[in-house]
Amino acid sequence: MKTSGRLAALAVAGLLAALPACSEPDGRGGGGAGVRTGADGRASARTGVDTAGTAAPRTGFRGGHAAASGAGDPYFPGLGNVGYDITHYALTLAYDPGSGRLEGTAEITARATADLSAFNLDLLGMRVLSATVDGRKARVRQDGQELTLQPHDHLRKGAAFRSVVRYAGTPESITHDNGWREGWLKTDNGAVAFGEPTGSM
């Protein structure tokens, strides 16, 4: 899988991750991640993806601005975010098919492409339980699909940083006008996450 740092959305209809513009290792379009149940009726999954990029060392900085939401894609202007490039992400998930509840942790490593006092991720239909940036508690604001994290310390352009977001809720699928469904799709024995392009929130 690959992911575009600019189109960094944050959950496959609830799988908090930076996933849009995903493809298989051979470059083919993909975006599907399966979750299956175990003998106890709960489903667990962990996935990690390295993306292209080399992180620069972090330095102290007191300035910066909040990165704008939306990566400027002409077809999906509200998706993705700017101000950073993702170099790695990992998801730890627990899903209960009976109740439909999902609990997850997203670990995201990125490099700031601008001086930042805050940055956005995309999260739809989930509640954030906690968030840290570089091990320190971050301020959290959720407004629709936009999740804004304000780190304790501002991020300098070129600095590497690591965010950990814990979240929970009941993921939903997204149905388009033409009937196409994506996002979190329930199956007989668990669920499948289909994430391109908007299901990755």
C-alpha cells in the first residue's frame, strides 16, 4: 500500500488512518482492508504502512500557523490535508460485530512541510478518546469530518513528528448518489473497509 502525504485522511469510515490514494504494492488501486472475527466474537487487526519520505530532525520553534484542511484536489476539494507529509502509519483495531463498535489507535509519523501550530486529519463518525503529538497531550477539536490537533509545541518546517490518536464509535458506510457504497461494510463474519476516496475518513 502507498499513501499520498497531501491526501492524508484519517479513517476508513472510522478506521482512523491516513489512507487516501491507497494502492497495492504493485501500484494497482486497492483500498480494501479486511477484518475477521475470532472465536470470542471480536475482531482484531493491525496494519502498518511505510510511505516515501525522509524525516528531518525536530528543532524548537515558537511560530507557525494552522494548516488548512483539504488538499486542493479538484475532484475532492474537502478531502485530505496540507502542511505535512506522512512517512508511516499503523493501526491497531478491535471490532465487535455484535454491537458494531470499533475501538482503534492510529500511530502516524509525518514530516512538517510548513511551520505548524496545528494540523488537521479527517475523521468521520468517531469520537476521539485521546491524542498526543510527540508523547505530549494535544488539544483536540472535532468539527464534522475535520479533526484538528494542536500540539503542545509548535512544529518547525522539516521536523519529524509522531501523533497517536485513540478513538471509538460505530463506523458507517458511505452511500453515493449512484448507489455505490464505500467505507465500513459489514459482512457475515466481520467487516471490510473499502476506502477510496471518501471512505478513508
